[in-house]
Amino acid sequence: MSVRFPFDTDDPLGHAFDAARHAALEGEVPVGAVVVLDGRVVAKAHNRPRTLKDPTAHAEILAIRAACTALGTERLTDCDLYVTLEPCPMCAGAISFARIRRLYFGAYDPKGGGVEHGPRVFNQPTCHHAPEVYGGFREAEAAALLRGFFQARRDGEG
């Protein structure tokens, strides 16, 4: 799938993939996320639950926290989030509370996703804010990265 991002100078999902590959090198599940404001990346993160000994240290949560710190606000209303995997329910909740404008993600996650699968957080009447959601960008690449990581772990390489 060829995707034209809303700005010409950068590929934010490419930054998210770089972060995901960095996570894999650290032995973390390869998921990366970036927060973009006005065509520039303001925060970039990758999964770090093992490293930080924190089950909430998902790429999306860390990127949202970093963006809020960088921008000096708790609401990211004009920001877009790019992530390599469909966010889980916890991350979808954080995306809603942060008031992210748009969510772009790579691979769908039928088992652990919370946006297009599972509880579909943004479709619930209790959801305070639902971003525009666009899934399936570079899906094959994202899925291959995850499959390769878990296969290596099963083979004793990770």
C-alpha cells in the first residue's frame, strides 16, 4: 500500500519502525510510536516494559508522555500518533484521554488490539474522545517484524 502522509518532508511511520527495531534489539516486543505535530516528530518511543520493569511502558504510552512533557500540556489535540501495531485497550484509553487527533497504525492485532479488535475502546459510549483511526499502513512489514521477533525467541535466539 502506498501512503501519502499529510506532510511532504518526513515519514513518521518510518520513525516508528526504527523505534520498533530498536525495541527488538533490546529484547522488547518490537512496537514503536511517534507523536507528530505540524509535520514534525515531537516524541518517539518504543516498548520498554521489561527494561523499565513497568507493564504500562508501551510505546504509545511512552510517546504520549514524552510529547506532553515536550509540549507542556496534558492534551495533544492537534497531534497525530503513528504506531506499528494496533494499540491495546490500555493504550487506546490513553490515546483518548490525551485527545490525540488521528491514529495511524501498521499491523492489526486480533488477539490484543483494543481499537479494531477486542473492546473497540473508541466505539464505547464511555469513551470521551475518539480520534480518526487509519489502520493497515505497512501492515505486512509490521507483521513480519513481530513474527520474526517471536520466532527468534522460540528458536532460542532472543
